[in-house]
Amino acid sequence: MLPIERQKQIVTWLENEGTLRVSNISKRLGVSEMTIYRDIKPLIEQKKVFKTANGVTLARENLLSPDHCTYCHKPATSRQSVKIIKLNQQVEQTCCPHCGLLRYKDIENKVSQIICQDFLKDTTISAKMATFLLNPDINLNCCQPQVIVLDSIKNAKQFQLGFGGDIYHFEGAITAIKEKMSGEPCCHSNK
């Protein structure tokens, strides 16, 4: 196997497993640990991987601190933030449900869970079980179209009576956000 092929295999394993020991990679590939160190050196220089005490770990897709949105790069410290847990146990955070749903759609085949907070009760719920209110007449100072997460259709309908907006379930909310954005980037995006 050529060095570039080994490098691709190492990156693939890291995407699935997060962190690997050099000795483990060496055994899997049937080459010496010195060969593995030579193989990972260019990956480290390209900032695709980082060296750890006993091996290597995949570099984060962006070098933002964990308190920034992985979608639009805005600070993600409000109670509106959404957590995306990937299959490799990495956790991403977005500033709001709008960005959380769009980021989920971008990487859905790598996602284990998507978790958000109920707007009224401030309790943790699975986004896939939540109800979403899009474009309510309330200024949350976040990404457009604004999205509010509620734990039940009943609460969403009551909130809608006072503040308007459209009610959706998980997949419908993603589709509606994309349609309302009409190909425009997120309002805070630095991409």
C-alpha cells in the first residue's frame, strides 16, 4: 500500500473512531510504527489530524471554539443552542435551531443525535421529536428565518396564537427553512 493510500485509510478510521493509537494503526496496516509516524507527519502539517499523547485524532472541521456555531460561526451560548452528537462521539453546537437543522441536513449520515431546548420549559428534547415554529413575530436576535423549538404540537399551537408563525415537525422544518432562504447563506454566515 502506498503512503497516500495509508493516509486516506487513517483519515477514514479517524472519521469513524475519533482517536487512534499509532500502535493500533501500525497493526491494522501491517507496517512499522515509524512508517505510521512518517505517514501522519504530512497530515499533521496540513492540520487534518493532531498528534495526541499516544496517537492521533482527527482535526475539527473548523478551528472554532466549542462555544461558536459550527454553521454560521456566531457565539452559541444561548439557551437556544442546539447540540449535534456525531457517530464518532464528537459534539457540535449551533447558535439556534435554524442553524442546527441546516447543519444536521449537511451531515445527517454522520449524526447520532440532535438535541435542543424547549423554548417555554427550557428542558432538553430530541429535535426529531420536537415541534418547530418558523417565523414567529418575536425578535430573538438570531438567524433568519427564526425557529422556536417546542416539546408538543399543543404548546406550538398556543404559542402560534400569540406570535404567529408556521408549525412543522423535524423534516418539514428543514425543508421550510431551505425554501424560505431561497439559496441565500445564513444571515450571520462567514462562509
